[in-house]
Amino acid sequence: MDARIALQNVLHTEIPITRRIGIQVEHCEINRIVLTAPLDPNINHKCTAFGGSLYSVAVLAGWGYIYNNMSIHKLDGHIVIQHSDVNYKAPVDGQIRAECKMEEPENLYRFIKTYKRKGRARLELQVKIFFNNTEAMVFNGQYVVHQ
Amino acid sequence: MDARIALQNVLHTEIPITRRIGIQVEHCEINRIVLTAPLDPNINHKCTAFGGSLYSVAVLAGWGYIYNNMSIHKLDGHIVIQHSDVNYKAPVDGQIRAECKMEEPENLYRFIKTYKRKGRARLELQVKIFFNNTEAMVFNGQYVVHQ
């Protein structure tokens, strides 16, 4: 199955509220995940996206990045968010679009190597939400994967 | 109207996804807000609460704390989350229960005073999610309120 469809099915099946948020996988590549969600189900009183929904899409873009790379390496494991730091920089009054891009692939290789050896590894990921070509949110997450 | 019911109505009306998450206001006091949500709509593949849902309940406990205190002081304004830092310490495999408690009320008084003078003020709040008497998540949020 196509990696994009596989990730979307996993999200919708394993974390049912992702269907309520309306999360779609737009890109699922080895170094890049893009998730989207429509504004409508995530709207707040100011007609912009609720900060908790922005967070949910961002944390899952990082989760999806690890899930996809674990699948590529035929590895199983529990992917858990351990710490996050979030800056909200501008409101989003349209589609939510969160991109997780690995700028330093050696971090991923080190993570995979550690996980194979120890059955546990940690990875820092950055996810950005852009709106109208402006950074609307920057999410830094520390994920732990364990068997 | 009772402050607890008023806050719950505001959340459910102004941020509709709070109904999907199942957020209820358990306590709405001058120095303490407690929000809850059932596990079921927020469950993940490990039968624990999805980290994005924990975040949503926590960020709204802080939002509700400010909303309630603004109401008490008969002030209007837009309450916006600007920055957050989150530590996930243990899984939650039952009801989500997030508590925002103001340990230093002078911070609130300073915030209200600044807002009245400048029409804009900033407040740092801590929200904790406990499960089985253990800290499961600690959320530190910086909120900005503006006219």
C-alpha cells in the first residue's frame, strides 16, 4: 500500500479523534510529512484555528514521520511524545498545514541504529505550520520509541 | 448564571471541537479551574489518552482560568496562547482531569491591573494532569490577552 494512504489509515484507526479533526496526509516521504486539517471542525470564536487542534496536527506530523521511517526499516515500536515546546506566532484562518521536515538526516540514522541496538531511542523533531507563507506555529517535540 | 455552567457553555459554543473531546468543567473557582474529558473519544492505539487531547484539555484549563477571572472583573478581551512547554510524564488510561491552580495570586492581580491600564497583558499559567495520584502531564503556558 502507498505510504501516504497507510499512514492516514493508521492515524484514523488508531487515534479516532483524528477523523473529527479532519486530518489528511498530504505528503509522506522519507524526509518529509505534511498533514492537513480543514478549519471548519477546528474553528474557534475568532474564526481561526483552535490552538489545541494546531498542536494535535503538529504532534502527529512528528509521530507520522517516525512511524513512516520505522516502517521503511521494518521496525515495530511504541512512539510516544515526551516533551514539546510550542510557539504560536500568527493565527491560522484557513486550512491547517503542518510540515515535519528532517533537516539533518544523520539524526534519523543515529536514531534507527540506537533503536536496533537498544530497543529504545529518542528523536527531536521540528514541525512548522505555515499560513499565507508565514510561520504560524513552530513545534519542537522530543519523541521516544520503545518496544 | 453559575460560573461553571457559563464557562462550559462558552467552551462548547466558541470552540466546537471541545464537544467532540467531551470537555466538562468540574470546578470553576477564582483560583482554580478543573476540566475533565472521558478517555473514550480521546483514546489511542495503546488505550491511553492521545497527547494532543491531553494538550487541548490543559490549554483550555488555562484559557478558562483567565476567562473566569476576566468575567469576575467585568473585562472583555481576546485570550490567546502564545507559548507552551509540555512534559508528558506518565500515560493516562482513564478520565483526563486537568487542573489550573494559581499559586501566586499577586500575578493575577498584576495581570488584571496591566490589562486595565494598557488593554494588553501577559500571564504565565501552569496546568497539571493527574492520573492515579501521579503527575501525568505538566503544561506551562504563556497567554496574552488583548482588546
